[in-house]
Amino acid sequence: MTGQHKAALPVDAAAATLVGRVWRPDLNGPSVVAIRDGAVFDISALCPTMRDLCETADPATRVRSSEGKPLGGVEALLANTPPQTRDRARPWFLAPIDLQAIKAAGVTFAISMLERVIEERARGDLTAAAAIRAEVTRLVGDDLAKLKPGSPEAAHLKQVLIDQNAWSQYLEVGIGPDAEIFTKAQPMSAVGTWMDAGVNPISSWNNPEPEVVLVVASTGRIVGATLGNDVNLRDVEGRSALLLSKAKDNNASCAIGPFARLFDASFTLDDIRTTTVTLRVAGLDQYVLEGSSSIAKISRDPADLVAQMVNAHHRYPDGAVLFLGTMFAPIEDRDVKGQGFTHKTGDIVTIAAPKLGALVNRIMPTDQCEPWTFGTAALMRNLAARGLL
């Protein structure tokens, strides 16, 4: 396995319970797969959808007890996944989820919270961001990581900022009692590793958002985790928070992968709580941007975020996945001084974590990415035709 493809696997892959999805041209549809010893095994006869697997009492044990049909090596399938070079007669990887709702938690880190306030005040104008950033930092400070949302200290800061006419809707969800949980994309719409990720060409100020993504059963039980890129159009959301769906839910703008790692003796929620996610953006213009996001600095515990997503008031019968948010908001100038970072077509974005592997995507305009055409109805018809329902 080449170094690039080997990086897709966790550093402790031999101990990990890894699952994903593969498109099988011979079946004209997707299959749930297990990853073992660098090989891919179709286990769809055991669980026809990833949703069904996650709803079992012990998904990791279920996977380990199944044999499955061999489909080839991880490296071969990864190499065949990029759409620009794909042999459509051979299988390739998809995002490792299917029927789950795709949700995201916003402003869960102090740095990203301040950047949202800056976007709001700049009203989508990236040229105004630097001056506003200095003013917001003067008013709010830049060390809010230890401030517990909903605490008396947070309530006091809120009142101080209101008195100074500096309060913001983003500060409300950042340090208030209620988290922002929004719908990132529709079930079945996410793209996987080595696929193109989309940036809507209406945007001239945008960035990747590297995040850990929790996999959650309908009961609210967290069964595993993966990586995600919550591609963000900063200028669009900055114009108005009511444009969130236009800023977030675009063709191919939700990337998840490479695989889902199920919780077992080798991997638990405590591993997530100490995970550091790294980001690398490499442009065709030789530009390179690197950064990291430590979940240890999150302002709300992942379990609390999940509890705010799934409960007696919010039901997801097919389960959900939850982006935990990012502390990484690139502000370094890419081309023009004072205009910060924005994507260019062809950027290669690599999001990685030691125990989750690496998610790699090429950035392309949304209308040049593969169109999303295979939805829930198509999946049900395909599985029925294969005798799996």
C-alpha cells in the first residue's frame, strides 16, 4: 500500500473495527463493507445499510463476527475512487453513511465563535474582516476556551456585551445554554474520501472546516466516529444567518470519511475527547496551509451535544451523524494582503486524525462535482432487487 493510501487507515488499524460503503458496478448500487487487514469485505447480507448496522445492540461485535465477500484491497478501491480517473467497471468507496440525518454543531470552539461574530459584522465582506477582528477581540478577548456555556460566568459576560452593544447571535449559541445543532446536508448526499468536494461559485470567501463526526443510533447511543469537512461559505453566511442552508447545503459540500470506526475495547468516546484533527490544504498554485483542531478545547462535551441533538423532543429513527465543530478558521492571506484565505479550484484538502485515518478531497465548483442522483428511493429499489430487504 502506498504511503498516501496507507494514511487513509488509522495508525492502529489492526485493532480497529472499520466499516464503510462501496459502490458495486456489478450490482448497480452500494454495499456496506468491513475493512480488515488492508482488504475490503462486503457485509451487506448481514446489514443492508449502515443505518441497520448502527441500530444493532453491538455494531462492532456484529462486524467482527461476519465474514463477508472479498471485494479487493483498500488501496485498489481508493485508487479507483477519484472521479476524474475512475474505472466505472470496478468498485470505489463512498461516504461511510447512508440513511442517517447529517447534522452539525456550530460555534463549539472559542476561535470559531469569534470568527462567526466577525463574519456577521463584516456582512460577508472579507476586506473588512481584519479591522473587525481586532475590535471584536478587544471587546470579547481571545481566551474563551475555559468559559463553560450556560454558566453564571457566561451569563455575566453576556450582560456586559449587551451593555456595550456587542452581543451576537453567534455568542448566544457559543456561550449560552443551548447549542446550535443544524442540518448540514440531506441523507445520502455526502461524498467520501478521494471524491470532489464542492464550493458554490457564488462565494469568494470560503474555507474547509475539519471536524470529528460522531455516528449516533436512533436512541442517542454513540456507536462510532469518522472525519468530516463541513465546507463553509463565509461570505454567504456572513450576509445573513438565514442563508445558512445556502452556505452549507450544496452539491458535494459535505465530505465524510474515509471509514467509520466503531466503538469497541480499542476505541471509545474518551479517545474522541482527546483527538487532534489536522488539516492540510495544497493548491495548484503551490500554496500550502496547515493547521490543527484539538477536541480537548471544545466548549461543550461531545456527549452533551449528542444529547441536545437526539432526545424526547428531537427524533431520528434512522439515526444521525453529528459534526462536532472546528476551532480552525484560516485567516492568513493567500493572495491579496488583508483578504485572508479562500479556496481555489483544485485545492487538495486532507483532514486526518491518528485513530480515524485521513479524509482527502479535491475542491471543485459545485456544478462541476458529480451530481447527487442516487437517493433514498433509489437505494430502497436497489436493495429490494438484490433481495436484501
